[in-house]
Amino acid sequence: MKKSIILKKFYTTLIFSLVASIGLIIHGVFFDLDFSQIERLTISGFILTFILVFGALLIMEKIFDLENHEEFIELESRVSKLESKKR
């Protein structure tokens, strides 16, 4: 896989983690009516929430990408066999 695609996926996951962290904090405060969660709106609370969300997303991406990675290896070998036959 090209390095630019991996970086693009990484940055997209990073931005989504930032937005999701803010959303999770707001959800905990307003929708659950748990006003003790308001302390998570501090910088340290946001960073902790961000790290947890970002880590979880990276793990989920890795889990769901395992099957695709094996398929790409198989397809690359098939394409290289076809190209060698063509020559």
C-alpha cells in the first residue's frame, strides 16, 4: 500500500477522533444528564478522551483491514503471474 494512502487514512482517523471526543464529552454531559462529566471538558479530560477514542479507532481499523490485506496479497500474486505469462 502506498505511503500517501496510509498517511491519508491516519489523518482522517485523527480528525475523526478529535470530533468524536468532543461529541462523546457533550453526550456524557447533556444526554445522560450526568453533570459530573463536566470536568471532562478540561484540557486533560479532552486529551484522555481523545487518546482512548483514537486508540480504539486504530485497533478497529486494524481488525477490519486484516481480511483486506490478505486479499491484496493474493491479488498481487495473481496479477504478477498474469504479467509474467504475458511477456
